[in-house]
Amino acid sequence: RAATPDHMGGSGGASSPRAGGRQAGCASGATGLRGLMMPSTPEAVEMVISNLRQFVLTVGVMGAGGKLEVSPPSSLDLLLRAELIYENGLKVEPLASSEPLLVGKTEVTPVRGKATFRLRITSLSSHRDRQRFRIRVSAASMRTQVLEPGLSVVTCPMKCVTKLASRTPSQAALDRAARASPPPAVSVL
């Protein structure tokens, strides 16, 4: 089984200045019977996240045949945890502030093969020597990590800024309309 974080998006919080989209790719996951995966995005697309807005990251649990696993074995604890890491894979350590680095729904149990995280990164790339971040999603239980080493995936690198780049008036109107509605659900398929 593999879990695949498919996209990141939500109420304008994630943007791709060159592509104008809200999806993140660049999956990196271990192989095995179960694991986490994500569709890839061209490396030329830079992901930029605002620390002021939440975004949505959806992960799908995939079976050995590469299909969405709707009902995993009940003996397997599939609670998934999202954590903030640097682009090089090292864990991001908190600075002097008491605010957590990643806020929102950071632990999720998949329902019908999908787990949806609503997250916000509080740390800025400019406060971290301009390093880019990734989000690693893996099993919360150490036992499950040992039994299913493939249950781990990393998003593509992203820069976290306070304010996203300016948009044209028509893009701004579309963004306002999108913010008026609830954050979009991002599907795995």
C-alpha cells in the first residue's frame, strides 16, 4: 500500500507564480507494499506558501497494485502525521517563539483511503537562511513505521513568505471570490 499526497492547495494560500496553480507535486516516497506518493510537478515551478493562510494537503493510501486502498487491515494503525522539514530532509527546529512550526490538523486517519491535512506553516524562509521547506507525511506510530516503511512521502520544496506576490486586478477578483467560499478539497485521483 502506498499513500499518495496528491495536491496542495486551498484558499489562495499556496501559489505557483510561474504556473498560476495551487498544486504541489515532487513526490518522494519509499517503495513497498504500502507507502505515500504524490504526482510530480516540473522542477521549474517554484511553490510559494503564505504563512498567513492555511493550505490543504491530501494523501491517499495506495495498495500494492497501485490503486487507492479504501479499507486497510484493521490491525494496522494508519494515523498519519505531517511535519515540517527542510528541503535537504533535516528537521526544522523551533526558534525562540512558542508557536509550533506547523499548525492545523497535523494528525489524520485516512477515510476511504484518503487523509486531508489543513495546515499552515508559521516559519518564514527568510528567517531560516532562505531555505525552502517540505512537508513529510508518515505514520504517527513507530510500530507502523517499522512494519510499513513505505508509509512516508515528502512534498516538493516550497518557500514560505508573509505576503504572496501581487496579482493583476482580474486575478485578485478571482482570489477574493475563492476566499469567499470554503477551501477547496483536493483529491488524490
